[in-house]
Amino acid sequence: MDYRPRLYISTAFIAGILLTLGFKDLYPNLERRFRLLRRLRRKRSSQARNSTIVGAGLEQSTGADHGDGDDDDLIGLEDHTRIDDPKGTAKGGRRLESDAMVPDGVEACVGNTPLFRIKSLSEATGCEIWAKAEVNLCMPSDQAIEKFDLLLKLGAVVERVPPAPIVDPMHFVNRARSLAVEHTADPNREGRGFFADQFENEANWKAHYERTGPEIFKQCGGKIDAFIAGAGTGGTIAGVARFLKPRIPDLKVVLADPQGSGLFNRIKYGVMFDPKEREGTRRRQQVDTIVEGIGINRVTANFEAGRELVDDAIKVDDNQALAMARWLVEKDGIFVGSSSTVNCVAAVKTARNMKPGSKIVTILCDSGTRHLSKFWAKAGSIGGKTDTRLEDVLG
């Protein structure tokens, strides 16, 4: 009797088991190699695309004046991310003209914060509304306590000073400058004091020219119809406008201004004044609004750096800002602070005057967790409400 067929079968069976076990041990390494190879290929492809974008006009001057048109040095934009869905539609996502991106770790978000579509506002207006989700400190004592507590937990020394006009030595800007001088002059203290001077230091708007503007340009594929932002120091709107305007000549740059701020009239009529600043009507020493972070009643170097590029201004009152805060939570699950809601109200008002499908970008610049004790205390709880209309938000 010939036992060879049985022997062959047994040998093949045992070999199959050994091969399976061996491949199981080897597979993770093969998978890692495959993923690494695929990542390298995509990186090369991304670099090729970036070179094309740069050649099309994404340049930057490294001189003191970034608006002089001398663009000898090119910006190196780096993809920190990858995506497995070639159509960019996984989990309800939308693919823009540029590749969708998923940051690899927190450090990859530096210079690469995400841009996402606000679904409810886009559907309600018919336009595409996208949002960009950007020591020893002195701050006014009437700011939300969460900001103060967070800075303390992070190890900062925080001095809360009473709200005061800018001419007062105890205004938070002037007090910070004095503390820096005192630190430098004290022989018993190490190092030197540094006053950031975020309102007048033009490194502020230049940082947005060099980073935020190019990010938005790339993430939108260079196709934007309007950019909306509020102004505190003015660095964001000035820097982004100075970058985008020369590359997108038809772009509409709109200032979102809270009640009590004079910047609306600065853009509209060339004067710094708001009716709420009339003598005998003011409730606060600074801008008379519940909104924190944007709005001001003096001209700053950073805002003036881009003022002539701002095409329009929209005034947003406190009730509209509060209503928008509730809308974003109710409709989109987006929990933001007062500055962000002012930006979104202005984005909606802008969208209503633009043709359907227009692409509008704004900034979500503060989290709702920093505004619980003031802004959100007044906004109140959502309480399961789902029937708010956009007309209710706009008043």
C-alpha cells in the first residue's frame, strides 16, 4: 500500500500551520514596512503639490516690510498628516481643493490648525462657511475667572488689575510694561523682563502673514470669497488680509465688531467712536459689551497694518452673540466663546449678501470653557431645545 499521498497531505498540513504561525509573527513588521513606504510616497507627492502651489504665487518676503512685494524666499508648507479615504468623504467629511489632513499629534497642529465646515450655517445660508479652529501676565479684573485660574495652573504669575483707560498707568498694558522694566532693573532678580506688547508689536500681524494666511490659502486651495474676523490687537485680520488679498484680488475682508467697539466706525467712516461710548451711557471702563477678546476703542499698529485691506465691517450686538452661542451648540455641538460667536454672526450676515455657494472663512478663536462664569452664564443652558431659527439669532 502506498502511503505517500497521506504523507504528502500531512506534510502540507504541518507546513501550512508553520507558515501561518510564521506569517503571523512576521506580519506586523511587514505591515509597518508597507505603511512606511506608503507614507513616504505620499509625502513625496505632497511635496510635489506644494511646489506647484508655491510656484503659483505662494511666496513670502523675509524683510521688515512683508507688503513690499519682494518675494525672494519661498514658504515651505509641510503636510503633517495623511488620509486613507481617497475621496475625502469618510465619516461625512468633505474634500476641499487641497488634500484633507489629519494632524499627527498635538505638535503637528502648530502651524496646521484644522479648517472645518460649519454645517448648520452653511445649509442655512446656502454658502460654504468654514471655521479655523488658532510668563508674568496682567489682565483686567473683569475678565472671566476661568482665564485667570487656567494661567495660574500653568505656572504663570497673574496680576489682575482694575479696568482702566489706556492713559492710566494701571491699565493692564501699561502695568505689564512697568513690570518688565522693574524686573530688568532689579539686581536681585535673574534675567530680564520682556514686555510682549501684543497690541503694538508688529511681530503680531507678521506671524499671521507668515502662518495663518498661508494655512488658510492652502487648506482652501486658494479659493475663498470672504474672510471674516474680529479684532482685538488687530494682528489676525491684518496679517491674513495682507497675505490673501494680493493672491485673491476679489477676496472680501470683513471686520466683525462687537457693540461698544469703535472699529466698525473706523472702517465705515474713518473715525473711532461708538454710540455706547457717549458720556453717561457707559457701563464699563473698556468696550461696553459682554464679549471678551475682540473690540477696542483705540487705534493699534497691528490693526492699522491691514486696515486699508478691510472692505467692510459688521456690528454684532450682545444678544446676537449669545443667541449664536446657543445655536452652535444646538445645531453643531460647537462650544465656543464670545469672540467666536461674533465672528459667526458676521459670517452669516456676509453670506446673506453673497451668491449661493460662496466660500467664507472665519476664525473660532476661543473655547466656551474660558467663558463659563460670564458669557455662558448669561447665555444659559441649551436644555434640549432644537427649534431655534437663524432669524431668531439675528434678531
